[in-house]
Amino acid sequence: MPQNNTILSYFADGQDNEFCIFTNTLDTNTLQFFCCEDRVRNYLYYPAKLYTWQHICISVDLIQKRIFLVVNGDFREYPLRETKTGHNKPLFIRGGGRLVIGQELDSPEGGFNIEQILPSEIADVVLYDVVLSREEISSFMTCRKNIPYDPIIYADLNMTVLEVVGETSLSMIPEERLCAESPGYKQLFPERVTFWENIDWCRMLKGTVVLPDSEETNKEIYDKFYRFREVCVDRWRTFYYFGTLRNLTSDQWLTLEDNIPINAMCSACNFTTSPRLRLRGLCRESLIDRSFFLHDYFNDRPVFDGELELQLTSCGDGEYTCNSGACIKKDRRCDLVTDCPDLSDELDCDVVNVPEGYSSALPPPKISSGPLSLFFSIRIISIREFNLVAFTLVVDAVVTVKWHDSRLIFRNLRDDYHANKVKDFSQLWTPEIFIRDGSRSSADETLRSKDVYVMLQGEALPDDDALTGEDDTYSGMNNTLVMETEQTLKFTCQFELQMYPVDRQDCFLLFTIPDLNNEFGVLQKDSAGVMFEGSRRLLEYELVKEVLTEVADDRTSFMQVRLSFKNLYGYYVGNTFVPSLLLIVIAYLTLYFDYSDFQDRVMVSLTSLLVLATFFTQTSASIPRTSYLKLIDAWYVALICENFLVIVSLVVVENLRLQGKPVATKVIPVGEKLPKRPSLSLHEKMNFSLKIIFPIILFIILTAFFSFWSKV
């Protein structure tokens, strides 16, 4: 159809839009009204229909600046919209010009353009120079014409006022046919089908199975389709299906429900207007119409011929055409649920269109002047192993990289990107990630799964009817490719054990794409960057923090993951520190034994020393051997030394006691006063001093130990 369907055009005083009414394409549903030296431009809602009579009335009040549009009895009021402001003079339409119906005037002589013609039938055209009331408009719409004014322009068979020009013909049409309510457009398809196939066919074309509501309508339908009787009549002499069924139980004729007739006959469908079919697959520059309407027959059937792969469909915008011709909503395409009768909506559901010439060996082109951005994140699922002796860490992780590839076109994307899985991503360029540990050694990788998805972020591209497919398409520039790689990583962690068992450890992973240098692509942190989903408490350590940072050198960029752990030292408090501290207290308590009980004093201290040494040996066997002393080693060494000093002190005290022992025993008669007790001997003084010195030494050890502990 023409792009500008002019209903009426009036040229006056050098202005071609002095008074003009026209429509654009059918898809716009708009009627445009221009007037008054192009000072007024109104866009009015007009749902155009083909091959059916439509009653249209436009009433314009230039004083009140209101306009009424009535289409088939539907009244709509609009304010006049002036495009040129600042005019004080009133609105009016100048006289003395030239008026044409069905073609736009671009000059007083015509200046006709075939693109501005109105290909239609027009009946009963009248123009009044007064504003009609709503009641007068209604009378015209219903063919009563109770209008007390004479029209200034009108069309009659003698063309009293108007003149026929060009390829135009005049004919008469009964007024009752013009004013009668349209029962719909009926079309018979001369192809024998089953009853349910007939229903599907009519529904596909947005219609219903014919069901006459009167004997007159039935005769009209029969006469219209009589010429197809040889093709359609079955052995029961039945012509075509009605949209009704008989319930034998209630002996009533009902609308379509459960029963299925056996014979095959032709489909007769009823439509509110002629079914519209859209043709897809044409070149953008093609002059062939892209919309067709069922209206008549050629050789008693529609015929389509051609060598191109084209699609003629009755499905509208937002709908998808099944291979059978049925229509479903586009959002049901490739949703893992079959909606088409032939199940074709779940075929060819790959979300990526790879164009010719695409190379998976080449990275995507730059979108801007800077390098390509690849957004990195990692989701750590669990920590499988924390081996302190072997200096290794094993984690399960999902590495996610996001990027744009403007070379690609995506199809039928869903909001949840996991529903947009690329079936064969080997045909796409994907980043190859190399993983190192903190010492820049390669990490051991065990691949569990690798998938590529498309994340919907941009709007769908405009529908391109040069393509036969009706899938929603999306630009690779505005929508994101997402690669998720699940793998197990085993890597070396350089543990620093000086403060063991109250230590904190940092383990590092470095991710890079060696094929991309800083000029062509860089890794960037995506949102939070790193997430941890597993249990943070391990057997001996607890994960307290995970951090992702961007690192770069002169050639390439890195993403560094730092995992921070702290030692759960509760085990060592209960199994090492408290028992060893109690042992040294026991050794100290031997200073309070009787001086003469040297054997027990020494045996208790020696036993304490041996137990301390045993604890030390067992603990050292369960932790890595290092060239330096660990905090727990220093603890044991300090306590063992103090215990040893206690034993040495006991020996010295005993030796002094034996040296100061009297040789003879003095006997004192009964009743004689006892002599004064002499002052403390040397060994007693020394033993007393040791009772004070050893707690001080132990206090110094504990103070030093906890000062180091608090710094961790």
C-alpha cells in the first residue's frame, strides 16, 4: 500500500496543506489532519480495516479549537494542536482553492504522486460549513441523515459538484448495504481437512469457524461458496463445517466442545476483517508488498510461486509462526515447553547467530578507543583440603568472565541468563584463563564443567522483515557473554609459621589471559569480585576474609585472589598450653616438699621434664619442620629450661643441706630450757629464694608469649 493514503486534500493560496486528511501505513493506526496554513497538525487514532465499509466523520471547531473524530460510532474528542505559536489572528481555512478526494495536491495544477493515492472505494462524501452536533453525526452514521443543513460539497452519480479525473469509476451501491452492520468477512478454503484441522486453520488466521445465525445468512454463505461444491462436498453431500456440535444426551446444538466428526470437508472461516498475512524474507530495498490480505480467489485457490525462501504468515507483531502456520506469543519460543501443534517452537533454539567470516581465534574488536574489558569474578564453593605439612590448598571454584562481542547477534534471550545457554561455544572466541599461585607457579586444574551463556541487558533490535525468521534478535554490543568454568584448583601456599599455632595465613591465586596484552584487553573486577559459599571453619583454620584485587604489569593484567585464614588454636590451648603449664607448676611445687625427701622431689621434677619433652616431640611431628623456631617451639623450650633449672636447684639445695648437717647430738636434761633456735641455714635460704624466683621467671615467659600472641 502507499505510504501516504490521502483521503482529502485542499490547496489554496500557495499552501498544499490548507486542509488535508490522510493516513500512513496500516500499522500506525493514525489519521492525520492538517489545516490553516499548516498551523494545525493533529494525529488522531484510526484503526483502519480493509475490505469493509467504514463510517468516518470529522467535525472541526476552529473557534473552540476542538476536533471530533467518529469511526463506526466510536466518538473521540481531541484539542486542536497548533504547530506555530505566536499568531494572534484566528484560525480559518482560506477559500478559492482546489479540492481533490483520494489524492494529495502538491500544486494548483496537481503535482500528483502515486505514493499519495488512496486505493479504495468511497461512498456518500459530504462537506458542511458548520459544526455538526453529536446527534447529527449519529444520524449520518446510521444513514438517517437528520441534518438540517445543505452540504457545500457532495458526491452524486451526476458529479454535480465534483469531477472524475484519472483511473476512477462510478457505481451505485444500495444504501442498506452501506449502512448494514457487517457480519464479518467469510472465506472458504477449497482443501478437504478434518474437523479439528479446520478449527486450527481458522484460528491460525485469527478467525472462527463459520456459524450462520439465520436462514438468510446461511443462503448467502452457500451461494458465495457454491462454485467449490465439486471439491468440498463429501459422501453425505455436506459442503463445509459449521462451528457447532450436537449433544445427543440433551438433544441440543452447542458450540465446539468435545465431539469429533469423521468426514473430511472444506474449511469455512469467519473473520471480523480480511485476514492479514505478512511476507518475510524480502530484501530491504524490495518494492514487493510485505502485507497481503485474503479477499478473493484466483483459479479457485490461492497460489504462491517463487524460488526464494519466504514466509507468508497471519501472525502479528509479538507472535511467532509455527511451521504449521499456527501463531504463538514470541515469549513462548524456546522456553522448553512445546506450544506449537507441530512442536516446532522448540527447534533451532541456539541463542547465537554466528555470521560468515567470524573467527573464533580472534578476540572481539574494541568497542571504544580503549582495550576490551573482561569482567572477572570468582565464586569459591568449598575448600577441599588445607594441608599444612605439604604447604598446599585445594578449592572448588566457579570462575566467571563477562565480555561483549559486537560481531555476534543473539536470539530469543530470557531474563535469567542461565536459560540462554550457548549449545556449541567452540565456534565462539572465549578467553583462556591461566592460573598461578602466589609464587607464580602454575596451579593444578581439574575441569568440572564449562558453559557459556548470554546475559540480556539491551533491548531487542527492530524487527527485520527481510529475514524469514521472527525470532527477537539482540546486538552483541549491548548484551553480555558469560563464561562460567567450574574447576578444582590445587596450588601451593607459602605458609609463614613463626607464630604457630596462633598464626594467620594468606594464600594467593593469580588469574590472567596470556593471549591478551594491555593494549587489546584487560581484566576488571566485576561487582563484589569474589564470593565464598562453603563452610569457613576447617579442622585447624578458619577462613576470615577473601579479597579480589586488580594487578597489572607492563604487558598484561592479573586478578589476584587473597584468602586469609586464622588458626583455631583452641585445640592447642587444651592439649598443649594448659597441660604443659600444669607440668611446670608441678615441678615448681617440689620446692615445698620436705628437705629430707630429696628422692621424691627429684623424681617428680624429672617426671615433669620427661612428660614435657614427650609433648614437645609429639607436637613437632604433626606440624611442618622449619629452619626457624615457631612460637609453640619457643613455648616448650622455655618451659623445659625452667623445669631443668628447678631440678638443678633441687640438687644444689640438697647438697647445701647435707653440708650444714651437725655431726653430734646434744642431750638436754628434763626441765632445762631449750636453747634458742639458730637462724635459717643456707639451704633453707636458697630454697626460699627459689620459691620467689621461679614464679617470676614463669611470669616473664607468659608475658612474652602473650605479647607475641596479641600482635597476631
